[in-house]
Amino acid sequence: MVIKRCLLHELKKHLSRREISFVVGPRQAGKTTLLLLLKDFLEKEGKRTVFFNLDIESHKVHFKSQSSLLRKIELEIGKREGYVFIDEIQRKENAGVFLKGLYDMGLPYKFIVSGSGSVELKQEIYESLAGRKRIFELTTLSFKEFVNFRTDYRYEEKILEFFEVEPERGRELLEEYLGFGGYPRVVLEEEFSEKLYEMEEIYQSYIEKDITWLLRVKKTDAFSNLVKILAARIGSVFNYSQVASSLGLSFQTLKEYLWFLEKTFVICRVSPYFRNIEKEITKAPVFYFYDLGMRNFALGVFGHPEERGFLFQNFVFNLLKQYIRGTPFRICYWRTANGAEVDFVIDTGRSPLPVEVKYQRMKTPGITRSLRSFIKHYKPEKAFVVNLDLESRIEVENTTVYILPYYRLLENPFFDT
């Protein structure tokens, strides 16, 4: 069964725009499969298409120059309207300049391009394709995509009802996702040994191709150990000096490695939320992983993570990210020098939205002292507590606190509630 990806619908809507549709994301997230599905859709609509994959040697020869590629495109689909797919564009040197030249020719072709989240590729895109492209980020399977696939799409249009009627089955799927993550190749395997094999292949491919070769990182042991440290400390304030010292890296090299990890869609940085500089932590970030399976593999607990509190927090963070994409909003965390903390604060520029995460089955509605302290100081209109089971609502100092089970986050409760 083909795994349905939500991004496919967005790409279809963008087909009528002249801008280059540019799909980026982590290695093995399913970019090639997504492009092939879009190609199949177009061909069923009677459209002319041609597909290039720069991992294939016989395709690479056509990318020696723009004129060489155009001759091949014209041979395949003629000089009239058509759709040109280019997969793994990061294999092309100076990819951004190359694509800019094609775009500026005013050709009758729509270009749909994909590439890994390499630093070189992203730099070229932003420098060369300003106003000429739209970026579409394909992550590994979201929890919603995962659940729909694992339930054979029977509840695709009523997924919240599924969790309400089948709570135990829903929890099983949550635990599976927390353990194995959302890489399509991993999800498609049934046996643990095969899942482990696929995850190891993905991880090694990332280290050997993206990091060692593309990013010219020489100390791969130190880099791998940094990934392990980050995996062990998701949701915890990151101490640059301490980590640099333990890895034997300079402060600058550590910052470069972290930047590499962010730009290749492995980790995501979360900055602190503050208005009172003297009392609140204002510099140190926390980090979360794009994929929970990658995090667990790096830590040696793939499939069977022991401590699930911070892992559940990472899970909620990934759900929050999808709701702020394409907005000026940002996700922060809140800590004070006195030890008060709130897991996430969605900074909307107006009233902040604090989100507290609890990996527990709450029996009665209530909030922590830290969240109460945040409410007292910032007086937000709404606040949220995400847990495993309870759904309720309470009022705290004129703030409405929504207590929600995790599955309610499959539909946006933050700006519509």
C-alpha cells in the first residue's frame, strides 16, 4: 500500500504557478516517491512529463549545460507546455545558478525539483532563486500520516473519532511511533530486525554522504557523539561550553556542527521566550529531533526507549511545528532563574500561547506552579496542557486553560479553540 503524503495536495495546488516547486527534507523522507506520485497524477491528466534523477549516471550527462538539458527535454516532451522533474539536484554543482538560468529563459516548462537538506544546496537556492521558487518541506511521516497508514485509511476523515472510540489502539500506535519514528522505509517493515536494519542504513548514509562528503566534516566520531548527546538531552537547556569540552571541539566547531544538523533536518533549535532579561534565561537553546526514530537509534534505544517523558515532549513539539509553518509565529520555551518552566510558548507577537506537556493520564484538571506563574506574569488569553487522556477546561486568573489529550493535536486546537 502506498503511504499517502499530505504535501502531495499542496504540490498539486502549486502546479499552476510558474515558480519552481522545490521539495526539500531529510534523506530518505520519501521525496523521490512523492515526485513520482505527482508525475503519475499529471500523466493521468494527459500532461507531458519527463523525470531526471541525478543519482543515475545516464541522467547526469544531460546536466553538463543548460542547453544540453533543454535538448533532452525537447526530445522527450517537445517545446510546448510540460512538467520537468529533477530529483536529487544537490548532485549538480552550482545547482541554484543552474536552475536560475533555466527559469529566466521563460520556458514553457514547470520545474518540480527535490534535494536533500544539504547546506550547500540551501545556500545556493536562497542566493540564486529569490522570487523564483517556493520551498516545500517534506519531513518523515507525521503522526497523522502514520496512523492513517497503519489503520489502512479507514478513519482518514474521522481520525479523532477513532482515538475516542479506540483509545487503547490509539495508545499502541502512539507508543510505536515514539519508538520507531516516521521514516517510510522503517514504517513499511513489520519485523523489528528489518526496521533496525533500515534505520541503521539511513543513519550511516546520512553520516557518510551528507556529513563526511558533502559538509567536509572530518571528525565524524565527534560529530556522532554530538548527535548522541543531543539525543540524550532533548528538551534540556544546552550548555555549549560543557559539550564542547566533553567532545574536544572548539566552541566555533561545535556551533558549525549544530548548524549542519539543523540544515540537514536532524534537529530543530528552540530559543527561550523572555521579556524580563534579569530573571529569565535568555541565551541557551534547547533542541528537538525531527524524527524520533533517528533520535532513539543515535541513543541505542531504537524501538524501546525507556524514558518517554522528554520523547513525548519532542512528539508534541513536532505537532506544534506544523501549525506555525508559513506564519510569523515561533515556538519558544520558558525558564526562569528560579526554576519555573513551561515546555513551549507559541510567540504570536501578541498574546503568547503557553503549552505544557505531561506524559501521564491525568485524572483531574489542574496546572503546575510554573504554568500558573507564567499565566500570572503574562496574562495569556489561552493556555494548553497536553496529556494522554483527559479533556477538560478550567479558568485560571482570566486565562482559559484547555487540557487536551495528545490526539486532539491532529487538528489545530491552538488558534481555533
